[in-house]
Amino acid sequence: MKSITINGSQRESVGKKATKALRNAGQVPCVLYGGDKPVHFSAPELAFSKLVYTPNAHTVVIELTDGTTLNAVLQDIQFHPVTDRILHVDFYQLFDDKEISLNVPVNIVGNSRGVKNGGVLRKNNRKLRVKALPANLPDFIEIDITPLKIGDKISVRDLNQEKYTLLHSDNTVVCQIKTSRTAVVDDEDDEDEADAAPAAEAQE
């Protein structure tokens, strides 16, 4: 999984007055959990643009001014209810030998037969939650819908899960091709039925 680097400065004071001063200076107060003790630091608000305002999933490399480098994932983010400015960010520290859970986007590729025949692609889940070691976290889960006909669907049980675990039930539908008023019968289905008819007559 791709990483984004955030340069931060450790915070000595975590009180409301100090936090307000940070925000007035264009800094975002942050906390990193998951290690021996929480790490309080701040970083420029602009540093979070590629992490927050994107549909993609990333891990984070936090580089502090004292030379400390920490690997993490975004855990929670708070926005101002009126201005939408970032108020606070929580991170969770990553360790190479410990699995982590993360929401990963679903990337749909291909041109479905069903859509070509007037069906409608419905994306039931645009993100899926996976559990894996940091090195095995995927950037996205790719699904090829080319062979799907009207009425077909892709469920969690149909997805490759060799390096990670999907934290959803097997029958969770990820995407499907729904029928519509403009849908037409799949020609290949007609051909299959036509081929099957003579065989059935021969058996009789």
C-alpha cells in the first residue's frame, strides 16, 4: 500500500489553550495510539490534503522533528461543523508483525455484457474492510465485471483473499448488474438455449 509522509512536531502541552494556539497557527493537533504510550504532535493542515480528501487508502509515515519515524494509519478525524477545517486527527501505529484493519476502496474494471445490453451496474459496497499485516494491505480490491450478465453479482466469497482477510460475510454483495426498462436479452443466452434445444429433442 502507498504511503504518505507527514512531517510533525511533538507537542509539549496538550491543554485547550495550547490546542487553540496551534489551530490559529494553521497546525492540526494529532495523537498516535497503539505504541507503548500515546504520541502527541502537530502538523500543518495542508499536509493532510492527500490523505483526507481522496477515495484512496494510504498508510502514513510520521516524521517528527526529533528524528523519530513512525508508521501508522489514519484512525479518526474531526472536522469543524461549519468551516469543515480539520480540528484533530488520531492515528494508529503500525508494526510489521501485527495485523491491522482498514477500509480499502473497490476498483471496478471491464465492460459488463449486462450493461452493454441495457442493464445497470449497482455498486453495493464502494469500500471493503480488510485485515492484514501492513506489508499485505492492498491499495484497492479490483473486480473485473466483464463476464457479468443481467442478474449476475459479485459477492465477498468470489474475491481473492490470499494475503488478507475480508471482514464481511461471504454473501455480502459488492456489485451487481440490475435489469432496467431498456434491457435486452443477451444474444449469447439465446444461442445457448438454441444449442440446448436440439440436444433435449435428441434425448426424447
